[in-house]
Amino acid sequence: MKSLKLIYVAAFSATALFSACVSEGEDPGVEYAPDMYVSKGYEPYSQVADQERSITFQGETYLINKDGKTMREPVEGTIARGKLDFIFNYAPGDVDEKERAGRELSNPLPLTQANLEAGRRHYNINCAPCHGDKGLGDGLVGQKYPKGLVPSYTTDRIHNLKDGSLYYVVTHGWNMMGAYGKMINPTERWQVVHYINYLEQN
């Protein structure tokens, strides 16, 4: 009889244990190292608890968060990844500057299928409405302007532009064309330049 009670207790305990391991809905149940899943978030510029932490370098002690903020100003001259633009400052809307860009800038991206496909995607979004999907200046928007106002890439004027000059025009705009420097990043602009060259040749 005593052994039977032990069996009942063991069975009940096992049932309760395994039932507790079943998660419902979005509840994952018990997590190992939950901080790895749900990290503690800080609001930008909010005070943090470890503001007194410090490091010592060459005999000098520096506070890691001397102002007690989670977000700190980057080191002067820091350039965010993907944000590197012109090495030199090229003034917009200047023929000489456009030609200088053509002499001094070359496409840093290799001509690969991936870059060409990315260039096609960005071209169709930003350029095709005016220049057309084949670069003939016959896009839905371009058709509303007098013929020739939106240039075709087959013309000598466009065909003879160097990569740096094309990049300059995409960045700063030219004549009636708006600037796209704030809409597509430098890498995407160079990909568009690759695709424009592809359209010129095909």
C-alpha cells in the first residue's frame, strides 16, 4: 500500500513537472540567460547606472560615461559606414566642377552582376520615371516635357560623360533634374552609374 502511494505521488509529480514545461501562445517558458533574448534598453541621452565606471590609460583615469548618457558624440571626423561621399568638395551646378569630378573620380565598385542588378533596381525607382526604363528619355514623366528636354543616353552629350561626372549629376542634379544625393547613398549611386553605362551600351 505504501509503495502504491509512492507510485501515485511520483506519477502526479511527473505529470505536474511535464505540464509546466508546455508553453502557450508567445510565452517561451523558462529561458536560459534571458538577457540574451531581451536586452535592457536605454532611452537616448538617459542616465545610466554605471556612469562612474572608468578606465586608466598611461596613468590617466577617464570616466567612460562622464556625462551619464548612453549616447555619446562620435570622434571628430568620424564617417558612418556607407556615408562616405566625395573626397573633395564639388560645388553643385558648375560645368567645371562636373568635369573635374569626371577627371578625379572613378567608380570604386567592380562591375558585377550583383552591382548591376542593384543599379537597375535603384534606377527604376529614381531615374526611369523621367529617363525611361531603357534610358531613351521617354519615361511617363519625361513624356510630359518637350521632346529632347529629358536627354536620351544614346546622345553623344551623355555617352561621353565619364563615371565621375555621372556620379556628380546624380548627386547634385543638373538643369531641371533634381539632386538625388539625399535619396540614395554613395554606393547606390555608383551602382546606378554602372547601370547607366549598361543602358548606353545596350
